[in-house]
Amino acid sequence: MPLEDHAERVLDLVATIPEGRVLAYGDIAKRLGGMGPRTVGTVMSRYGSDVPWWRVIRSDGRPPQGLEDDALERWRAEGTPLVGGLVDGSRADMARARWDFGGEVAGTDVAGVRRRRGGLHHVEIWVEDITAAAREWGWLLDRLGYHLGDDWGHGQAWELGSLYVVVESGPDVEGGRHERKRAGVNHLAFHGGSRAEVDAVVADCESGGWTLMFADRHPHAGGPQHYAAYLESGEGFEVELVAD
């Protein structure tokens, strides 16, 4: 479908977002159907100047790329909830700022699924080599059912329902390889689906840049009753895929 055929639908929806509220590109794509987040972003960059473009943002709460200062000024004027508060914040608080489409029950995501208080909202992973990390994490998250919600050059946000995983390498990232054995987060554990689905990921993991850990004890490295795969990325990040 030509871009122009999507533009009117996108712009009509954006025009209804109220002051102080935002939507991610992926939110709009899911709501309207027939397009992806990149299409929404392209529509906004070409045709969005006459609608409240600052209310359509990246899924991790960051303003549109290249328009950060202008968007932040407008957010503060409208009272958009920001992480860190209106004075010091520079990123929208998606848990509070995301619009409910003017009628859906508060506390649901765009698919109408109830959010659980205390549940994981998002994970942000800082890496040194975004090219390698985007390939590795993109491969794995795609296999687990995530889709790419946003890509801003030095980072990506991968979405699964209301949860998203950010992989980013920006100016604030300090040098030094990640070491899972140091104090801090050791690994991330994902539901991997059935045993067959976990096995399929393991069989292909090298093509995605991952290495099977504890191969001599796989798939019961976590114990005789625990069927899981432990994978390590090229930068030393560990994930666990737990079979249902």
C-alpha cells in the first residue's frame, strides 16, 4: 500500500491525542493495522508538521530524533509526565503518559490486556558495539516473538505487548566488556515456549551470534527438573530460555 494511503489514517489519529499524552510509533501501527512502526515514523517525518508531532515518540519515551529540545519544551508546557519530573526529566514516562485512545480502560495496553502492578515494564541493556548487539539481540528477540518498535541509530527497542527491551550504545556508555559474574544483573530469563521451540533456538543460535553455555549439562544445567537453554552473546550477556 502506498505511503499516502496510510498518511490520512495516521494523521487523523495523531490529531486526537490530547495534551499531556503520547503514543509510540508502534502503538499507532497496532491500533490502525496494516502498517509497522517505521511506516508511522515515515508518515510523521513527511506529513506530520500540522499535527501534534511531539506526542508521537519512540517506545522507550524518547522524543522524535532531531527534535528533542522542541519536543521537551512542548511536553513541559503541556504537563506531560516525565521520568525524573518536569524540571529534570528528558524522557516521557510511558506508564503514565501513554494515551488510552480516549475510552479504553486505564491500565491496559493497546491490545486491551490488563497490566499487572509490579510487573516488568521494560529492560534497558547498554552495549559497546551496537551493530553487533543489534544483530545478536535482534535475532534472539525476534525468535521469541518481539518486534522492532523503534530504531534510532545507536539503539533499538523491541516490543512484546506492553513490555519492551532496549539495546543501546550512546555517549553515556562507559567502556569495558560486560561481565556477568560481577555484582549486578547476572542474566535475563525468558519464557522460551515448548521444549521443541527452545531446542530450535539452540540449534540456530550460532547464526545469531550466541553461544550455548554449559553444553555438557544442557538442557538441565539448572537442575534435573528444569529444562532450559543458557546462551551467551558476543559481548558476554547471558540469557536463559526456560521451556514451559
